[in-house]
Amino acid sequence: MKVTVEVDCTPEEARSFLGLPDVSKANDVYVDNIAKAMQGVTSIEQLQGYVKQVAPMGEIGLKLFQQFMEQGGMSGFSGKNAKD
């Protein structure tokens, strides 16, 4: 037996329902700081060096995040469309 439940809500409603904290203010500060820092970047090497410094856990954290995103993207392709 297969049951499908579809919930139509905003991200804020979902966060509240799941009991997760609202981190939008912290995210805004982080994005503003990154945007300000990126204004001085003039080459790819500078950008890579900056990302390695800023990323949580440095280069290892960045690689883990890339793997996570790649796996998440691949699972999205193997969902409904693969059965059709």
C-alpha cells in the first residue's frame, strides 16, 4: 500500500511546524558579508582562496557540501521521472 501526502505551505510554516529555528536574520548577515567580500575579488584564484577560508571546516567542508548537493540532485532525477 502506498500513501502520498501533499502539504502546501510556505518555508516559514514548514520550519515552524517542524520546530526549526528561524535563521533568516543570521542568513541575511552572512550573505551581506559574503557579498561585500566578493566585491574585491578580481580572479578565480582569489575566489577559491576566499571560499576555502570562509567555508565551514575549510576545503573539507566544501567538498562534503558539493557531494551532498550532487547526491541530492541525482536523487531528484531518479524520482518520479525515472518511473514514467
